[in-house]
Amino acid sequence: MGDTRRWRSGHAAVYKGEAYDWFEDAAAEPCIILIPREEQPHPVGLQQGDGVVIDEDCYLVDPCDLDTWCRWRWTFTWRGQPFNSGGETDGGMINGVFEGSSQRWAEENGLLREEQFVYSGVFPLDEVSGLKKENEDLLAWWKEQQKPSD
């Protein structure tokens, strides 16, 4: 099976050099929540968030204590239309969610209707173009928000 992480949207929060999955929850503000994978060390010096927001083994961290906090997405075009990449699949294929606005185009081109206005498909890599990664630096944004307004 192909590496479905390749060309897939994602996110990371790096605490003391270790990258963790994360999410936000109003119950934890102003902190974000780090979720270690099974093989990862538990973040030292952080309050465990069990019962605060979720039942998983999670930890609360103030963004000012992070090395990096970001998210990214991969996009491409197929037959001239925009898609958000879901990652590489087996056999030189890539899946994606249609980001265009024409339901008619989506249906005429054989995309799978997931919801009322959500269409997806799996495409040969040699038929897609403009594959690019878009990064969003959430830590820089957060630091900007912390500055006093004039």
C-alpha cells in the first residue's frame, strides 16, 4: 500500500523538539492540546488534559512554549479544476476533494458525490498538475495576536 501521508494535508505542534498531533478546544483555551502517538514520549512539564477536553492521553500547552505550530495542505489541478489532496494511494494515484464550484462539471467528470456539495475522486498522478504545498504558520499568527493593539 502507498504512503497515504505523502501529499496529504496535516498539522504539527513541536514542543521541546518533538512533533505532536494537536487540536484546539474552547475548554482548554488559551492552551492547545497535544496528543502523543503510541511510540512518542509524553511531553515533560505539561499538565495532562484527561477529562478536561477528551478522554485520550493528551496534554495542555501554551502556544508560547512551542517551537513550531503549523498546518499545511496540498493542492493540485485535474482537468483544469482545483482539488485539495487527500494523499497518494496505491499504483501511482492521488485522491482529492473537488474545490471548484460547478456540480455539473464534477458529475460530468465522474467524481464521487460525498455530500450535497462535496465531490472527490482518485486520479493517476500523471494526469494532475500544479501539485503544491501551502503552509500556515500558526505560531507566527498567534504571536501577532498577542501584541497590544494601538
